[in-house]
Amino acid sequence: MFNFIIFGPPGSGKGTQSVQIAEKYNLAHISTGEIFRKNIREKTELGIKVQSIIESGELVPDELLVAILEDAMDSRNGVSGFVFDGFPRTIQQAKDLEVCLKKRNDAVSMVLALEVNDEEIVERLLKRAQDQGRKDDTREVIENRILVYNNQTQPLCSYYKDQELLISINGIGSIDEIFNKICELINARI
Ligand code: ADP
């Protein structure tokens, strides 16, 4: 199985690239952000619990992620692996993912970090706010999400670097350029 983590700040293009990678390599795309937004739309128990957290730009507690992850992985058969998008976001989540994969005699294959500077991120997310109207894309919440990313998620970079799993690329460029670059890197690994 090829288990691919795509990693980067909010607005770095993880979601867009993940969809294309999943399709090309027959992987199941697991976006925890999308799972949460669907639950919020459908007003499920989970959705009601996480709505205010997400709308303030904070992270959902780690304990809630494990069940969601197991569920999402179990519901996808016949794939050649997974693309994890927006997960893990903390060291604890990275450890939980390892346990979850180990149970399946599996492991993380590769972690790709998309590097985009804060200025570009704010600009992209404000534009997305106009196009898609996501509630967490206001200037104030965006600034908090960047702060949360730098404090809680960025440390994962050195965690995966130490395991020799991390590859970083510049996330500024056209969608196709970045996609081609990612494919080259994946092809060199599989
Ligand atoms: P973005 O990458 O643009 O921030 P996502 O769609 O990945 O957007 O996530 C949106 C929000 O959902 C996050 O700001 C956070 O509140 C919540 N969330 C998503 N994934 C996780 C996770 N793995 N751990 C905690 N919270 C999460």
C-alpha cells in the first residue's frame, strides 16, 4: 500500500493536489476537514460538537480524530493506499496514525510538504472566501489558523524529517506544475 501524507499550511493547495493524486494512483482521499464540514452541514452529533471549534480556526481535539480516521479507512476497499489531507495535524495524531496503519501491517510511505509563505496564504484564502464562502475564511480566523498551524502542525516537519519520510517542495506555481512535480517524486518512491 502507498500511504501518502500531504502536508502544508491552510490554503497551500493540499486539497486540490490530493484529489488528483488519489485519482492517478488509485488511492482513497481522506480529508478530515471535508469530513467535518459534511458533518456540520448534516448537523450530526459530531458536526454540532466541532462547529464552533472549526469556525474559530482552532484544532478539533485529537481524541475525536482517531475514530474518524478508522472509520474513513475501513469504508474504502480496493484501493492501493491513502492520501491523508489535513491529517495528521499534531504529533499525537501522527502517532495515532502509525498505530492505525501498523494494525493493518502498514506504514506511512511518504510525506510531502507544500511550502507557501504567509502572505500568499492570506491572499488565497480571502479569495476562496469570496468564491466558496467557507465560514473559517475570514481574515481574523485565517490569521488564527496560520498561528495554530505554526504552533501545532509545523513541528511535524522535523518529526517526519527525522524518519526520512519528508520531502518539501515550493507550493507556488500553477496547479499542473505542482502536480507534475509531486508525481515525479512519487514515481521515484514507488
Ligand atoms: P485548511 O487546510 O484550509 O485549514 P481543512 O479543510 O484541512 O482546511 O481543515 C479545516 C478545519 O478543520 C481546521 O482548521 C480544523 O479546525 C479542522 N480539522 C481538520 N483536520 C483536523 C485535524 N486533523 N485535527 C484537528 N482539527 C482538524
